[in-house]
Amino acid sequence: MTVTVPPMVSGGLPVIGHLVEMLRNRESLFKRGYAEHGDLFTIKLGPQPFW
């Protein structure tokens, strides 16, 4: 079985990924993800990707 991970949203920082933006401005992060990739995208919180 092959798992395909959705595309990553731009702007993540090394090590912490999108964690700071998620805490400060979650709406902006999700709007950017939708604008870049549509309904399904990945963000990174620390070392863990979430989709």
C-alpha cells in the first residue's frame, strides 16, 4: 500500500514547522493552505506533519 501525503503549505520554519503561525494566526495559515493547494494540504507542527 502506498500513502500519498498532500502538498505542504509554504512558510514552515526549520524544526518547528508551522507551529508559531498556528498559535498566532491560525486562520491565515489555513487560508494560505487553501489558496496554494485547495481543500487538502499538509502543515507541519514540530516534527509531525498533519493533513
